[in-house]
Amino acid sequence: MKEIILCKYGEIALKGLNKSTFESMMVKTIKRRLASAGEFRVTKSQSTLYVEPLGENPDVDEFETRLSKVFGIVKLCRSGAIEKDLKAICEQAPEYLAEVLEGARTFKVNARRADKKFPQKSPEICSELGGAILDRFPHLEVDVHDPEVTVTVEVREDYAYVHSDPVDGAGGIPVGSSGRAMLLLSGGIDSPVAGYMMARRGAVVEAIHFEAPPYTSDRARMKVETLAKLMTAYCGDVKFFCVPFTEIQELLRDNCPEELFTILMRRLMMEIAQRICEKDGDIQALVTGESLGQVASQTMYAMVCTDAACRMPVFRPCIGMDKSEIVEIARKIGTFETSILPYEDCCTVFTPKHPKTRPSLAEVEKAQASFDFEPYIQKAVENTSVTLIKNR
């Protein structure tokens, strides 16, 4: 019996005349993500994508793991494809699901007859298959309210697909359906989560990192590159920009009020990021991992001063989240353990002892205007390195 993974989606099914565009994007993403896992075939029908691993002894577990990280897929059902005949279903389904049923105590059968030409109706399918399962596994009991295992039969166009409880997908909408955005990627916990959340809403995520050697080490940069690599499992390939920022930070330290250092630094980061976006092409927004009130530079007053330096929208998907919520997502996407490695990034260099939490825009702009940063901004842009960090 061949195995086929049914990939089901949620809000994409509601996209009306644009549905096929979203489906095509998701199919392209699936083909890219699975390319190194082995041969496979992808087809689509009835708001479902069918991924069929091909060849001898395909690693279906690996296919399923990779598909679970493709945005747009809400549920994954690893299914046995059986001839559309009730006798065949009753003979083959218990054997296909033997491993999961042997370890359970209760079950129920759920039938979905998408092909209305199939002669038996759903209640008859449930009754016959339920009896066959009880004959094969006499230790089981039927529990229609709270079963340990739900056996589902989906009678569709080509086959009857039999599976147990589905696996959660990544949800969201396909990467590439919502434009491109530049993520300010530090070595912390929050910014990779912000990038993940933007990709989940369809954005192609690029990443920009500011390094300050010798105050930051090569290991700090390697840590951030590792975070970008981990993000590719969900976001796809990431174009990684690394900006030399030491000189600008030293100039800030020597020429500006200490209590405004972090806000001025972030304004200059935003300016550099915007220029790189304009230079690189069609990037519509900046993204940060800021959460309101988390640190001094993330008060509403500070963000107003930061945004005043921006010509582009700044998205902050973590803005209303508690730290515990951000950490939970970081653990889920596999970035947390790397984020907490003890290698400092440039945001922790020259941190003021008493940062101002309620700065006014007038005083911040006056402090920035007291020194001509323009040639140093342009120099940083020109000396920025670019690396493509690929998925797999």
C-alpha cells in the first residue's frame, strides 16, 4: 500500500478567486523544501495537497517533518491509499493502522465521503470498519466522545485515504504571498521569533545584523548566522546582510548623551537598514523583535523616536507578547538554545547605566544633529557583506 501525506489548509480555502495563486505558491515551497528528501509527487484537489513519496523505501517521516514547517498547511494526515471498495478498506485499514491501534484502549471511526458516487454512506462505512477493527484488535473499546485514536476514512476521487489523528501544520499563508521584509536580527530570543511570525503571514524574510568587532566576537556573528539558518526551515532561504557598526558606535559614545545612546543607535540602524533595502530592491518593510515595555529602548516614547527616523513601515509582531510567550515560540521553532548562548551582540555594547525611558523626539533629533553621521552611515552601507543562507 502506498502512503500519501494529505496537506490540508485553512484560510487559503477562503481566498476566492485568488485561491489558486496561494496554492501555487505553497506547491512551489513544498517542492523546494522536499527537494533533498527524495523523489515525490505533488497534486492538489478539494482544498488539499497530496504529497506522495516515490522510490523504494522513502523516508516518509522526513517528508512529514519538513511539511510540518511549510506555512499554509494547517493539518497533515499521513495516509494509506486504498482502493475505493468497502471490503478492501475493512481488510487493509486495520493493518495499516496496527501500530497506533495496538497501543490504544479506545477508538472511533470517522468517515468522510467526498465522492458521493461511493455506494456506501458514511454511517455504513463507520460501522463496517469499526467491526473489522474490533475483530483485529479485541482489546479495543469504542468511545465516540473521547477516543484515544480517531480512525478517519476519506473517500475521495482516486482512493479511500485512511489515517489516524492528524499532525498540526505550521498554519499561516505561503511565504512569498505578502511581499519582502527586512528583519533586524540580533543574537537574542525575540528577533528570530519576529521573523518566523512575519514569514507565517506570507512575508519573504531577509535579515540584517550589525556587528561591532572587537567588542563583539566572531562567535557572536556565527551565532546569528546559525539563528538565520534555523529560521530557513520555516522561512526558506534567507539573504543575510552583515553591517560593520563599530565606528558608528564609538562615535555615538564619544559625541552624544549617554542616556540617549541606545535610541540614537537604533535610529542609525534603521537608517542603514532602509538604505540597504532601497539598494537591494523591492523590500517593503522593516521588522524588529521589540515588545512594548520590555527594556528602556522599547517604551512607547522610545519607539516613537525610533520610528521618526523611518521612511518605511516598521512591523513588530512581538509587540504585545510577554517574554514567556516569546520564549515558548522560540522553543517551538528551535532557536531558543542558540539565542541564549553567551556571545554578546552590538546592542549590548556601551549600554548606558541609566537609559532614558521617556525621551522626547526634539531632544533625540538635537543630539543626533550635533554630529555629522552621514559619511559613516554611507561607509557602513558600502561595506556591508551579503550571504545567502540556504535551507538544507
